[in-house]
Amino acid sequence: PSQPVGGEERFAAPAERRDMGNTQKKPHSRGDGGPHTESSNSHHHGHWKSKGNSPDKYKVPQESKEKVANGSDKRGSTASVPGDQSNSSKGTAGGGKFEESANLDAPCGALPPQLSRLKNEGNLLFKNGQFADALDKYSQAIQGYTDSGLDSPQDLCVLYSNRAACFLKDGNSQDCIQDCTRALELQPFSLKPLLRRAMAYESLEQYRKAYVDYKTVLQIDSSVQAAHDSVNRITRMLIEQDGPEWRQKLPEIPLVPLSAQQHRREEPPSAEVLQARVEKAAREAERRADVLFPALKQEGNDFVKKGQYRDAFGKYTECLKLKPEECSIYTNRALCLLKLERFGEAKQDCDAALRLEPANKKAFYRRALANKGLQDFLACSSDLQEVLQLDPSVQEAQKELEEVTVLLRQSLADGSKEHRRTVLIREVDGDEDTTAVQSNCIGGAVSINQKPTSAYDFGQSLNAARCSGNTEACAELLASTSPEQLPRYLSTQLDGHTLSFIMQALDSHLLEKNPNLVYQHLQHLHTADRFTVVQLLQDKDTHHHMTQLFEHLSAVESAEFTKNDVQNLANKYI
């Protein structure tokens, strides 16, 4: 005989069916031993006898609204499997009476009305736990199907599968296997018959065949939890029974075609399901981080104490993968990078820490050290002043500031000695291309772009005016520049010499023409990025020019500012 789906062999004789666990012959097993038993039920075709029971025995209690899933045992193994359920029984309670006609005459696939009714009656009896009576109804429906000459394999498959469920409930595993095999011959890879046959095999302790059917079920629908549990349980039994080579003794597990794999045809998960998955993953990640983070941080701290900064850097990096918003880890890693002389990366870690905690003095201090390593003494000085503003008692910051101040003076002094030989100058009118001209920075009239549109243009024009000592050109440049834009344009240009030159231009030329504009420029100039450091390092000449400008400005009568306003503004400069 051919091998049915899942490795089942056809049973030829009823006498062979009572080995291992099924010694009692069931009186209702007629109709399942072979063709002769099904024909014995032919006199029931077209009739329904209640066998002395009243119609109330089919009444479904209102509190039990379970699915009509034939063969669903207490493990719930087939409750979620579609296929052999008839239309759900939704009777109405009127005066305590059950309305049978509402569901017993419901159509079932391609079955004619009388066979549909037999199937529905069997479903209802099965649901009420009357398995022997349900079996009789399914047997009548199967015989009626054969007599009618119908050609609907799917409907006949369901009838066999439902009757197999009755056999399984009554402990008649052999007949259950036989009906499931018939169902699978009609509809290969039908899930319920496979699952019921697997249970029957397991009850007969035919574990290899049960294992094959359960694995086939999981190929069809990987969400059947009962199959997963059974595979795990039977695997342990097979290992005990057959030893390490147990897999070699299994029948071949059939390969289920894609068209029969239900999990591949599932609808995509809803937005709620996806959100729930995301939240679950986030909770798992948080739980994992809470466990691993403290240990990794401590390992990093221990490496720092030993001077093993490269190893410590690795541990802190792992910490940030778990908790990227942990400020202390950025400052700790910055310390390692400073020790490794990777100043640019150390500065980036300090920047990240300050974004999380803008008043973190440790981040300011270590960024100052990084800027010092990068020889950006102006930025270093600014960060050290931030540290001292937050905590004046930090002696290390005070010492570093004194050292950096000396370095900054030297840097500015070296910069002032450089001579600019080529100056980029723009024409005042027209859209001609920019041209480079030679200048020895000794007097001479130069043409300057009086309407700069960027910090670069402004810087070029200011340098041209300053190089030639042309305070009038500088005044014209300031007159055409918005006071609000001045700090941004000067952000990379401002030093002591430039500040002194601007003060002279404002005092000598612009104050007489537009004192209100001078006042507005002074209101914004002190907000430039480098102003605080430049003010700290200003020389006597710059101080003199500032004092003189504010004295002249306070003597001006204006509707926009008072002498007291000028004095308050002067306090920010002098």
C-alpha cells in the first residue's frame, strides 16, 4: 500500500487494531472497520432518530459560547485550526426552549440539505459531549455522501476528520487513525486530521509516527502550541527509547508545499500588534541594560584605575550602546581619550555630555583639556572660565587658565607679526569677479565690499581695511552691517587688535554721523563668541580706545539712549 501523508500505513484488518492501550471494543465503532460497516448504516440515510432522547439534549448552555471545533481536547490543540467546524451554533433562548432550526439546517459546503443537517446534528452532539451519538450522525452523513454520488472531497474530508475526533474522544485510537488517513488522502496536508492522527499515535505509544505528524503540522502552521509541546515531549521519549541515533530511525517527514503553509498566508500584523512588539522589545532591552550596564561601567572604572585606558574606552563604549543618554559615561570615555591623546574625539564626547547636562563642570574641564591638546587656546580658556563660574574652588581649572592665558598671549602675538601679502578685495559696484591684488599694508586707498553677505566676505573686507589702517573704510563697512549680524560675522575674526581697530573706527568716523548706530553695535558686539577672552587679554591701547569711545558716546544727546544706559553698557567692556 502507498504511504499516506505523515508516514501512516493503512490498517487492513480490524483484528490488528487493539495493540497497546485500546483493548476495549467500542460498541459504536460500526462504520469504521471497512466498507461493510459503512453499508450497515444505509438504512439511516435521510432520517434522524434521537434514540429516545428528547431534543433538549442538543441544547447549548448560554454560558458556553465555545467554538464548535470537533476533536478539540482539553489541551486546546485544535481550537485555533480552521477546516472542520460547521456553522457556529447560535440558538435563541425563548422561554427556556432551544431553537434547533436556526442552525441544524444551515448549509455545509456542497452537501445537500439532508447531509448538511446530519453534519450539523453531529457537531452539536459533539459539542455537548455526546460523542457516540455524534459519531453515528457523521457515519450516516458519510454513507449518504457515498450513496448520493457527490464529488466534493473537501466535504468528505471534513466528515472523516469529525468522526475521527469522536473516536479520539472515546479512546478508539486505531479507528481515529484510519479516518484521519482517509481524510488526508482526500485533502493532503489538512491540518486537523494530521493533528488528530498524531494524538492517536501518541496514545498508542507509536512515538516515531506521532513525531512525524506533529512536525508536519508545524510546517503547515507554526503557531500550534500543542504541536510544539508534543514534539518536545516525544523527543525526550525517543532519545530514551532509541538513543543518540533516534533521528535515523524516524520515518521520512514530508515536505509541505508553500500553498499549504498557513503561516505564510497570514495577514500582516496590525499597527497595534507592531506597537506591542516594539514596546516589548524596548522593555527587554531596558531590562538587559539594567543588568549589564552597572557591571560594564565598573569594569571600565577598574581599567582606568589600572591605567588601561584603551580597555576602559571599550567598556564605556559598550555602556553607551546600552544607555546612550548616560552623561557620566561620555565624560569617563573623554578622560580615556585624553590619556590616549585622541583630543578631537575627547572633545566630541564632552560636547555630547554638555548636550545632556549643560552645566556639567567635568565636561567643561575635560573639553578645555581637549581644546588645549588641539592648540585651540581661546576655546580652552573659555571652557576653563565656565568651570570657574560654576565652581570657583576648582584649583586645577585656575592653574590651567593661568597657563593657557600665557599660551594665548603668545599665540595672538605670533599671529600679529604675520604680514598679509595677498588680500581678496571685491569691487564696490557691479557683479564683476573678485580679484586678488598685491598690498604691502602701508597706506593707499583700497576698494572694499561694503555689503558683505557672509562672515567670509565681512572678514575679507575688515582685514583689507585694517591692513591699510583705513578706519574710515572700516566705519563704512560697519555702517552697512546690521548690528545683529556683527557678532556672527566676527565669531572667528575677533582678537585684541581687531577690537581696538573697530573701536577707533566707531569713535573717529561713525559716532559723528550716526551715534545711535554706534550704540546699537556696542550693544551686540560684546555677545560675540570670543569677546570674553579677548576682553580678558586686552592691552592698554585697546582699553584706552574703549574708554575714549564711551566718554564721547555719553556726551551725545539722543532720544534712543541715556547717559546712564551708556554707563551700564561701558561696564561690559571696561
